[in-house]
Amino acid sequence: MSKKQKQQAHNNKDENKSPKEGKAREKFDAYLKYSGMAFQMGIIILVGTYAGKMLDSHFQTERPYLTVLLALLSIFAALYVSLKDLFTGNE
């Protein structure tokens, strides 16, 4: 089968999709979007907390002030990034 025939066969498959397949694809895309946002939030929070921990050990603070401060800031940053993506519709 030539490349052109394969493309035509592939295009014919797309035209014959049922509405159920389209809805399933939309659900799958939404699942990927929101799970990606969750991983993004987790990574932002982990990086912020780790940076605070490293700064506390570098400055040898008696209590983990920088860890708490950077953990809170990273939570707010993660929420900001996620909500911005959610409301602007970035994919």
C-alpha cells in the first residue's frame, strides 16, 4: 500500500468515527490536562520546600523559618499557575 493510499484510509477512518469516540477522546484529553496540572503543582511545591530546606541548612537557622516560608510561597505560586491555566484555557 502506498503512502497516499494509507493517508486516504486514515482519513476515511476519521470520518467514520461515532459520537461516542469523540466524547471519549474529550474525556481523555481533560483527564490528561488535569493530571498534568496536579503534577505541575506538586513539582512546584516540592522545589520550593527543598529550596527552603537547603537555605535553612546553609544559614543554620535554629528553626525552619525559610522552609516554612518558601513552602507557603510555593503553594501560592502553584495555585496561581494552575488557576491561570484553568481560566485562560491554555492547553
